[in-house]
Amino acid sequence: MALFLDFSGLTLKEKVTLKYHIISALLEGLAVGFLGLNEFIFLKSLDAPSYLIGVLFQISIIVMLFSIIFTQFVKRYKNKKKLFIASVWFTRIPLLFAVFFTPETKGGVFFHYFFLGIYFAYCIATPLIMPVLSMIIKQNYRSVNFGRLYSNVAVTTKITALFTIFIFGMILDRYNFAFRYFYPLSAVLSIISAYVFVKIPYKDRSAHQKTSVYKSMMNSYHEMAGIFKKNKPYRDFEWGFMAYGLAFMIFTPVLTIYFEKELHLNYSSISLYKNQATFLSMVFLPYMGRYISKNDPRKFGMLTFSWLLLFLAVLTSTYFFRSYFELWSLKIYYTVLISHCFLGVFFASMQLLWDIGSTYFCKSDEVGVYQSIHITLTGIRGIFFPLIGVAIYAYIGFYTTFLIAAAIMMLAIYIMYHSMKRYPDHNSSEKFREVK
């Protein structure tokens, strides 16, 4: 807690930025909390088939493929704040249509795809919103404070999300379709959060783009290839991330099905496990923020992947140890409880690694390009692997799926380790900057 409240050594610019950043994060945490049980609502309340759970998860990943296109809009649009607000409005308004879901629509094929459509609209502008958000924050926080302040704000988001998910889970246990009222509320909160965030000072320093969008996209692909060729530490960082992403996408959709079909958990029990992981991530985020600021991001990646590997190992042990106890309406498995301790630490470090890990390989004016590469690769691996994970589960079961994901996770750790041995200096991106 002392680390979380440590705001010493900040400039006036950083203090002003932090104020609006935290207020925005509080509101966004509430908004995100109402969507935190999204996949379980789809499975339990709407009675969606298992393969559509894979599609639901796939949607949030595959939209990253639009990153290259959206990056060009970000570069060309001088008023980044206006673009940010417009994107939030466009993606949050569809949540209002949740009011059309009623108990009578449960199991309806049309409403399954209607739900997927609303979620797709919510996710579509993520690869546009994230670079703009990062540009504004990166310009206002000094590198020495970047990880620390970013992690503190992330804790703020998680605190509000934690309470929201827990209360929302209990409400859903009493009325499975309560989301039809809370999704619109989430939209309103998210929009207000965006208006608070754009109060942060920002001066656009990007050069005017004279080339066409198509030519710029082609230039972006060439630029990406050039970065991978010259900045080998960053290339290896992304390869390790690719392996981790494959493992994560294989087991995550299956985990939702596992909790529902195998362990028969209700909404309150699910929210308990989620909040357990969220609470621990809040505790460890400030420490992780300081750690990533002082260490090679590939080393930080090895640590991050190790926590998820431990989560999978303990969760898989549920096959042998099925003991649990009940507390009120909560069904608490010992192995699931222990595994979510590791998941909480993983969430703390992964939030930083995914959001700002790539920024440690570049200058502040290169953040958009490097994050564009990072996000695009996320979209590429999301094309098939969520559905492949569901298919593996359908043919060989839950636990074998978890073991396959764990093996791929070990490969991700090795890639990061091998890269650090070959290229000890992750700041070798300086070599790339000299190439024009």
C-alpha cells in the first residue's frame, strides 16, 4: 500500500496527468466490472453452445488485425483527443441494445449472434484507442516514473472492478438477465471516463502524412519488417509473446466451459475466484511497476509467463484433488483457490507487460509503431487458436488441453531466456534508429 500511495518526486505536469488518469480509471473500472462476467453470461444466461464461447473470446483478439489500418488514422488525425472520444462513443453505444435480451430469448440462435455483434462493436476500436491512450500517457510521464505511475492507476481500475464484479455476480445469481440493465450503465460510465481522460494535456508532435492510406499501410509493413530485422531483442520479445499468446488462447475459452460444465460453479463462485485474482493483482501491481522499470522486459516476461505456468499446473491438479467446501452459496475448490493466487500475480505483471512492455524498446515518438506491431501480432494469433482450444477440449478433454497450453508456455519462457543470452542489451533498438 505504501508503494501505491508513493507519489514523491513528481513534476507538476505528472501530478495533473495522474489526477485525471486516476479519476478516469475509477470510472472505467466500474464499466469494465459490469462486463467482467461476459463469457459466463453468454454461456449460462443465454445458453450459448461451447464453440461460440471460442468465437466470443476470438472476437476480442481478432480485432487487433485492424491495428495497422487504425494506426494510419491515428497518425493522420491531428486531434487525437477528438478521435479517442469518437471511438469510445462508437464502441460503447451498442451496449444499450442489451435491453432487448429477456429470459424468453435464452437459447435463441439469433440472440446468440446478436450478443456477439454487440461485443464485436465494443472491441472493434481497441487497437485504435490503446495507441492514443499510450501516446498521451507516455508524453506526460517521465520514463523513470512511467511504470510506477501506470501500475498505480491500473490498481485503481482493479479496485473498482473488483467490487463491481462481486456485487454483479450476486445480482446475476438472483436474476440471470440483470445484465440487460447494467450493460447500458457500463456504456455511460465508459463515455464519462473518456471525457475525463482527455483533460490530460497533450500536444500532437506527429508529422503530417502526405501519402495515401494504402501506401502508408504498405510502408508500415515494410517498417515492421525493418524493426524486426534491426531490433532483434524486440523481435524475440514478440516471438516469446506469440508463444505465450497461443497457450493463453488455447486454454482460456476452455476454462469458461470447465467452470460451468465440469465444476458447476454459479455466478457468485466465479466472481469470487475472479476477485481473488483481481485483489492479488492489485497488491502486486505497484511492485511489478517498479520491477519492470528497472529490468529487461524479456526477464520480466519470463517471470510473467512462469506465474501463468504455475496457475495451469495447480489447476490441472484438480483432476486428482476434487475436494471443495461450500460457504453460503459459494463452491470453493482448494486447487482452484490456490491456482488463482498465481493467476492474480500473473495479471499484475501481464497488464504491464502487454500494455507498456514494447515501449521499452523504442523512443516515445515510436510508441505507436511498436504497439501497432504488438497488437497486430495479437490479432494474427487470435484468428484460429481460441477455436482450436475448444476443438482440442472436445476431442481429448479439459486436462489434456491445459497440459498442452502449459507446454507451449514453457517454450515462451525459453524464447525470452535465449534472447537475453544472445542480445543482453534490450536497448539495441538504437541501431535501428540510425537506419533511415
